[in-house]
Amino acid sequence: MINMLKSIVKKLLRIEKRKAYKQFDIFNEKIVNSRFEIRKEDIYFFSEGTSKTDFDRHYVYHTAWAARMLAKTNPSKHIDISSSLYFSAIASSFVPIEFYDYRPADIHLPNLKSAFGDLQKLPFPSESVQSLSCMHVIEHIGLGRYGDLMDYDGDLKAIKELIRVLAPAGNLFFVTPIGHKARIVFNAHRIYTKEQIVNYFDELELEEFSLISEHWEDGGIVINPNKALIERQSYGCGCFWFKKGVK
């Protein structure tokens, strides 16, 4: 089976190369005033002539959701824990952001600070963070994928930390894979049920739940999806807006 797949890949690559060489010759023949060096050895053997632009539904939609949440809540400062760096980089254009990661990013932009942060021991006093996000992160904690220690309950410890540092009336934007069955795809990630996440964050109030379905025909970000749609997911993306009550 593996040899057959390798043979198919090699055949497709040969076809792609022939197509690229042909396109190169046609393109080269039409050059009148040479402004660039162009060589056959630099040919990029990859075709992206698709009818539509493909994209990762989880990462495009959940970062778009989070940016809209920040625009809606308008915090004076936002703390992000290890989410997609694209989110922090772009959102820092309209709100100051501090980005913390077990592997700090060497990024330099106005309004954006990057520093070390261990999600199981966050560097903030209890109830001190008014606006917080942790997106597509928890599912990896304790699986060793990113050099962290193996810990079956690592995700639960991290969740307790998020709850601990969130200030009264503070907002938490939390994103993780959601499906009809809870399972671990080792050592990539965990997939939770919606009920699990709501239960793990039972100290907080759920303001809104949105779903990014794994099925393109379901559209983009579905706010307050019905149970039937959630049950259709094997690897959907759940976006939770939690708020801590005032004592």
C-alpha cells in the first residue's frame, strides 16, 4: 500500500514538472524587456490554480472570532496565552497585547509584548487579568508535543490557572477542538465535548458559544449552534466566551 502511494506521488510530481516546464517556456518566450533573472533550476513545482482559495477553517475563523470579541469588549489591555501568533500580531494594532508562551516568540511590534509563560503556572496574581485568551492550546498540554512534560491531566491544571488569574467581571476567550466524542489523538491533541468544557469552567459564566464546523457546507462561525450540529462534529472548533462573576 505504501509503495503504491509513493508511486502515485512520483507520477503526480512528474506530471507537475512537465506542466511547469511547459509554462516556463511559454512565459519565457513572451519576455520583451528582461527585468528579472529567470532560470529553470528555480522553478517552483507546485500548482495553486484552484477555483477557490483554500484555508484552515479552525485557524482562520477562530482568530477572526477572537478579534471580533476584543473589538466588542474593548479592553484597555489583553493577555494571550500561547494562541496563534497571527492573532496577537494583528489584534495588537487596536489593543495592547501581552503574549506569553512556553516557547517565547522573538517578535517586535508596537503594542505587542512577548514573554515566557508556563500555562500550568501563570506569572500573574490571582484575579488580576481583565481580558484573557487561550485558543487552540489546552488540548496540547501534557502530551509532550511541544517539549512539555507528559501529564494526562495537564489540561485540567492549565484550566485551573486560567480561572485563577481571571479577574472578577473579566473575559476569557477560550478555543479548543470539539466533537461528539471525547478522545486523544496522541500526541497531537485532545478533542473535547462541549459539555466537558462547560463543566471544567463551571466557576465561570458562559456568555456565548460559537462553533466552527468541520463541514464547509455549514458556513463559517455558527453562534449558539443547535445540538444536532454539534453532534455531527468529529473535529470541530468550539469558541467559548466565559466571564467571571463578581463576588
